[in-house]
Amino acid sequence: MSGIYIHIPFCKQACSYCDFYFLTRQQLRQPFVDSLVEEIFTYRNTKYSHAPVKSIYMGGGTPSLLTRQQLRQIFDAVHNVFVLEPVEVTMELNPDDVTVDYLRMIREFGVDRASMGVQSFHEEILNFMHRAHSRDEAISALEALHQAGFPSFTADLIYGNPGQSNGMLKKDIELLLEFDPPHISAYSLTVEPDTRLGKQVKLGRIQPPEDEDVAEQFDLVASTLSEYGIEQYEVSNFAKPGKEAVHNSNYWKHENYLGFGPSAHSFWWDGEGAKRWKNRSDLKFYLERDFIGMREDQEDLDLKTLAEERLMLGLRTKWGVELGELKKRYGYELNPAQLEWINYQTKSGLIDKSSSSVKMTHEGLRISDLLIVDLLSKG
């Protein structure tokens, strides 16, 4: 096995753009942690518990709302059930929760990589996003990471915000770079229908920026980070060499992972076939501890589905996809129509194809989703 994902579904408040599963009722945190520990123990002495765990990712929600004792409960359970050989243990933190003492505390549990949602240093953008932190708190959190000597961290930025100029984005990037981040995730603001932002857009109260303006900001992010040796390795992810996210990379490579907590996803591929399932996004049901009944969207995945998924995910990365891997692992070969299309896109400068692999150029990564859909439609 490659990874464990633990979803902590609590936030202080709702960000305007977020469609992840979360609640703001903090009094349910301890009952949730107790249920989470029990769910983890349901995997004891099963086929899932014997494979080495290479990465752990605690996301949310806001994991940094948890206390020392709650974290101890969770990590003790993971250690008791699984064989741990982690090369990366990541925990998401909100800037307003980060202090040197808190960082030193989570190091006690093996956390060696912090993931922090800075999003912007402009107060007007943070207010528009309804973020819980301020510019000064983000700066203090980044300073704390250095003061605590934290091994590694990644910070998130969001571009493509209404009213966000290229100059504002440039200032955000340059200020973040002052803290020498090994990894940055930069996301284009996405309007999801059931969020506060989605409802405001639907009512015409907010006008998202034009696609051309968002693409220009994407180029600004990529070019500025590249100047500092932080290279794009996936559509939304940039890192110094060797600092790419292990856990997320495993998702893209079809490595096995288990998800714990409401809304968490799992994927397992062994001699019995490939399966994917999801926990219901329902904390009330989760607290009843019917973890088998909690599963939904369970599916058995055939090799063609897996191969097309591998193409889709792999082509979003700088590594692309090895043709030999497609054939050996999935029994999949590109058909004549796909090869013809790839050759055309190679001449257009959007795809880089060799005898052994296919990957996107920088220009291709800008519109990778459109290109991937086009390629798979010819399958």
C-alpha cells in the first residue's frame, strides 16, 4: 500500500469557494475522533493492514483544530493497525492555527510536511474568499515554520479571483517566495454550484474573470516560480527538484490508498481486482459507526477504465505516461486514431511524444483537460 488519507471534517467557518465536506459544529470533534479510531481498527489483521504505508495525509476541513490528545488517539491507532514505513506525513494547517509550539507538537507524531492554505496576502481577496485568517496571520505562520525548523511545507495560492490583477498576483507570489517554499500549489478559482460563491455567480452578483485572463495568470504563476527554481510538475503543483508531493503523486500513479473519515475515498488494486469506494459525506451516520454501511459509490474497475484514468491523470503531470507501462500493467495500446491525433498535437507544440512516452508541453498543460478529453474520445 502507498497511502492513508484521513479526513477531518471541521472548519471554523465556510470559505466561499469550498465544496469539500465539512461542518462548523466543534462540539462533535471528540465523538468524531472516537469513531475515526474505531474505523481505523476495523482494518486490523486484514489484507489492507499488512502492506507498508509509504505516506499519510491528514486533510479536511481543518486538521489543525485538533488537540494534542486527539492527534495522539489518531496516530496511535494508525501505528497499531498498519505497517508504517512513511517517507512523507502531511498535515493541512490553517495559518491562524499555526504557532511554533503547535508545529513542534505535531512533529511528535511524525508529521514532517505542513500544507498551508495561504491563498492570498491581500485582505480584500481573503475577505472575498471568507477565509478565517488575515494577511498578518499568514506571514506569522510562514515565519513560524522557519523558526520551528519544520522539515518541509507547501503553501496554496488561488488565482483567477474577481478583481485580482496580475500585479496583485505577482505580489502574492513574490511575498510567498521570500519564505523559500519547497512546494507551492496554485489553483484557479473554481465556481462550484452549491457553494456561496456558486450561488452569488448564479444570481449575477459576482462575475468571474474571462478565461483568457485566467490563462494569463496561470502563465504568470508558472514563469515566476520557474525563475526561482520551482518547476511545474502537475497542472496545479510546483516544486523544487525532489520536493514533489509523494502522497498526491501516488494517486496519479494508481498506488493503493485507504481513506478514513466521512467523504474519504479509497482505492485498492491487488490480485482480486481493482476497487474504489467512498465514505458517505455524513458525520451523523459516521458517528453511528456502521463503517460498511458507510461505503457508497463502490465500483469494480476494469483494465480499460484504469488505463484511461492513468492516461488522464498522467498527462496532467510533467512525467506523462510511459507507453510500456500502459501495455504491461493495463494491456492497453493507443489505437491508430489516437496516435494520429497525438502526432498532430506534437506538431502543434502541445504534446511531446517519444518512442516510449507521451506527455504535455507547457502549452499543452494550460489546456490539458480539453486535450485529454479529446484524446480519450478517440479510444
